[in-house]
Amino acid sequence: MKNEPTPTPAGFAASRNRVSFRVRYAETDAMGVVHHSRYLPWMELGRTEFLRQYGFSYRQCEEEGYFFPLLTATCHYHAPARYDDLVTVETWIKAIRPPYLEFAYKITREPDGLLLVTGETKQICITKDGQPRREPVKRLATFFQALS
């Protein structure tokens, strides 16, 4: 049985979140650029705020006994961010294939829009005992299909 992606309705592509913040000194390395390890937490922030924007909360999912651990994460570095740069993380859903959920990210510097990083993550919905669960991801898919 092949697990095909849920068709991507217009609601997925049109549904994006942008969160902006300044690069903190602690996020930079000795060369004055953002250390590569900082971009994944920025993507997590984007993902969390994306879901919150549509009324979904990781905290609520965990209280219901569902968790979304990361299976894969990719980062493609295009240009460095530096201390005190204003950066924006843009997040959207790339695919929903219950129990999997895939996000895409674009991190840019403001105000010039310089592309810093692009990336993707793939999560799986599981219970406390590690069993995959499709229902929470199906609910999310239904919600976004209704937007299109």
C-alpha cells in the first residue's frame, strides 16, 4: 500500500504564517553570523505559530495524548544572517499524508527580502506509547480543505 499525499488544495498554499524577530547575539558564532544550529529552532517557531494562527496548539495536542516528533529536517543555506538582523520565517504546509505532516519554510532578512534559508520538516503523529495516529492529522487536512 502506497501512502499518497493528500492533494494540496489552494488552502494549503494560500495558508501561510510569517513571524519576524531580531537575531540575538547568543545565536551568532565567532565569525558574527548565525550558527547553523539556530535555524531549526526558528523553523519550530514558525511551525508552532502557523498552527496557532489556525487554532491548533501543540499543548492541546499533547494534553489529548498526541505528539508530533520530527522525522526529517532539511536546511538549505543561501546567505548568512547576522546579529541584530530582522528576519522573517515564512511557514506553510507542504503535504498532509496522515499520520504525516510536512511543512516548508523560507527565512528572509528584512527589509530587503534577502533569502537566507529554505527548509522542510516532516512530523508523524503518535501517542505516548509511540503508536502512529491518523485522526489528528486528518482533522487538520479537513480544516485546510475547507479553506479552499
